[in-house]
Amino acid sequence: MIDRLMAEAPAFFTRDTAAFLGLALSRTLLMTVIGCGAGFVLGMVLAVVRRSRAGWLAPARVLAAAYVELFRRIPFLVILILVLFSVQAFAPDLSLLGIAAIAVTLAATAYLSEIVRAGLESVPRAQVEGADVLGLSAAQSFWLVILPQSWRVILPPAAAFMVMFIKDTALASHLGVVELAFSGKILVNRGFSPLYGFGAVLILYFLLSWPLGRMAAWLETRLAVSRHR
Amino acid sequence: MPFLDIVDLSAGYGGAPILNGVNLSVGKGEVISLIGPSGSGKSTLLRVLIGLTAPSSGQVSIDGTPVDYASKASVRALRRRMSIVFQQFNLFQNMTALANICLAPVKTLGVAPAAAEARGRELLASVGLADKADSYPDQLSGGQQQRVAIARALAMQPEILLLDEITSALDPERVGEVLDTVRALAATGISMLLVSHEMSFVREISTRVVMMDAGRVVESGPPAQIFTAPQEARTKAFIGAIIRH
Ligand SMILES: Nc1ncnc2c1ncn2[C@@H]1O[C@H](COP(=O)(O)OP(=O)(O)O)[C@@H](O)[C@H]1O
Ligand SMILES: [Mg+2]
């Protein structure tokens, strides 16, 4: 065992392997960041739509609620496959990574919109009335009063969701996206010991998640101390 | 002509009637206190007046102009003349005292930030909190928060101020400082419509006292009359119950 590892070491610890793993790592990171970033923005839009009261937005409220309820219940792998087939019908030139990023966005939108909604709801109704009676518009009261007070409730679970979703992006390997998990398998197929192939992948997943997790924990304690900043 | 005129105003929450035809007028510079048992609709009346709860019927006019509560523009215009202070202060928790005061003048009246800040500091000084400009609400006592809330309402330069039990959520030793602020305010000639359970204060400050019960005005008159010679049985019972306490 040790002998094999020693023998493979010179071939494994090379610039080539590092570049290969680096590229895979960047794909995992890209899917997560783009998907969760876009999902956060879209999720916020859905959350705002669902809070709205205007009569003409009633159909949008129903659609937003249906979307969130549906996409939180579909396994991520199924979303990936759905996106793959729909994209192939409409935009056959889109890369696999692009398809995966869209799938992550669809799933993240549903989850993050619930997180944003809980955050917005944590702000007492009286704060909105306080803004109302001063003549602030709905948009002003949202950006200046409600949202700033929601961050402390939104950010910790949103960051935790993103950290968790890093792992789920491994499912994109089923589509053929050479992300981190897939790259481990490829290294093993190239003849390296699984200890090297998957060991490297394990370490890289950890290096990706751990700082983000620490940041989420830091945010949580920092935001918990003071209500205002 | 009265400055604020309320005619046959009714309202309710989801169908249940709470206000049943309120008639009341407030003249320029008048200080009117609403008294009455809990649940009689005093807060609801103030909420309807400021446009937080929709009226079901009736008419409100300010300085002769009827208010259309279904129209955003009309309500916005109203809120430039009328401000409200709530029992729970409702200060924006994410802003300093000064920022709370400057926000609306800058964002809704278009006052230049520097001018708003100078005026904000003046207002803070006038409520005795010149040194608290940079404090956040959760760093202030209830009485201090309520004085900031009053300053915030005044920053809109309202012609009439609504005050809903603004001392009810305060520790007893903090009530005096807020009442002093209101007393000083009354002397400036601003019109006020206030709800209070501080009866000696009501008696001292009011030009007229209005007794409400079951969503109606039961009786109104000068404080001396309402407190010492009430005409209506319900007013007698209410005043009697308070004085026995
Ligand atoms: N948001 C609300 N929804 C439903 N009912 C309410 C609401 N606010 C007040 N009420 C009811 O309206 C009635 C009058 O309340 P309120 O105006 O607060 O009276 P007061 O201020 O004189 O104590 C009460 O019976 C109360 O339960
Ligand atoms: Mg009340």
C-alpha cells in the first residue's frame, strides 16, 4: 500500500494534477457561487412578491408560492436532468457547466426565497407602519428599514445553505461536468490510488467549505450581538 | 372652520365595526384628549386618521380639504400635515437617533441632508437629548426613545400631531420626562389629538376632553366639565372608576 503510494507520488504531485484539480475546484465553486448568487437575488424577488398586497400581483403571488413549494420538494438531481433536457431543446449550445449553474439557481431560488421571507417577516409590522406614516414609499421602507433589519436573520442560514450546497453540486457530475467529485474519479481511472484521487478531493472540499462555514458562524455571532448594524 | 374635521367616521377590522360614526373637530392650536375604556376605538380612530386603517364610511377633512384615504397621493399629502407617535415608539432599529429623525425629511420632503441634520440636532436638543444623536434605539431608555420618536414626528413639521398612549409603555419614573416634552410642545401652538391615561395630565393640558365608548363620541367638553360634572352616565362611570383607583 505504502509502496504503491510512494511509487505514484512523483506522477501525482505534479503541476498537471494541480491544474486539473484546480480547474475542477473552480467549476464546483463557480456553480455554487453563480447559482446561489443568482438564486439569492431571484429568491428575494419571490419573497417580495409573496409579501406584496396589491391586487394585480395576486397571480404572481400564487405562481411564486407554487414555484417555491415545488422546487423545494424536487431532488436536485431531478432538477439537473429537467434543465438538461429543456436546455437542449431551446439552447443546444449552452455548456454543461452553464446547465448545472441554471439548475443550482433554480433550486437555490426556492430555498433562499424561504430564508429571505423568514428574515423579512422577522421585522415587526410596527417598523413598516413607522415608515408608512412618515410618508416613505413601499420601496423606501423596504430598502431603508426592512431589509437592513433582516440581514441578521437572513445571512446565517443563507451562508449555511450555500456551504451545504457545495456538496450537492457533486451531482452535476452525472451530467458530465468535471467538477471536484468527478475529477477524483477521473484521477483513479488514470491509474492513481483512490487514496490520492479521493483524498485530494476530500481535502479540497474541506478547504472550500471550512472557511465559508467559519464565516457563517462569525456572521451569526456578530449579527446576534447587535440588533442594529 | 375647524382645522381637522371628522364627520360620521366609521371603520372596522375585517367587517367587525369598531368605529360607529365618530364626529369630532379639532381647531388650530387645540389640544384634544381622547379618553374612554380600553377597546373603545381610540387607537383605531388615530390609525384611521393617519391612513393606517381604512375607513368604511364618513368624511375627514384637513384645513377644508377632504382626505381621500383610497388615494395614495391624498394620504401622502395628509402625512405632510399630520404626524403620529405610537405607544411603542416604532423607531427604526437600524438607525441612530439622528438618522431616524432625518430620514423622512430627506427622503420625502426633499430637504438637503445637511439642513435636515442641523434641524435634527435642534430637535434632539429640544427634547433634551442633544448628546444622544449617535445612539441606536436599543441603547436608549424607553423614555429617551419616545422623545426621539416625538422629535422624528416633529421633523416633518406637522400642523397636527396624534399621540397614542405615548407614556403607557414606559417605566413610571420615565413618564414625567415625556409629559414635559408634550407640555412644551402644546405651548408652541401645534394642534394635538392625544390618547392618554394620565388623567391629571389630560386635565392640565387639554383645551377639550372627548369621551369615547363603543366606537362613538359619548361626550365632549372642557376638562373641568368632563372631570367634575360629566353629563353622560358612561362618562360618570368611567371618571368615577378612574378616580377611585
Ligand atoms: N388589528 C386589529 N384587528 C382586529 N381587531 C382589532 C385590531 N386592532 C384593534 N382591534 C379591536 O378594535 C377594538 C378597538 O381597539 P382600539 O382602537 O385599540 O381601542 P382603544 O385604543 O380605545 O383601547 C378592540 O375591540 C380591539 O380588539
Ligand atoms: Mg389604544
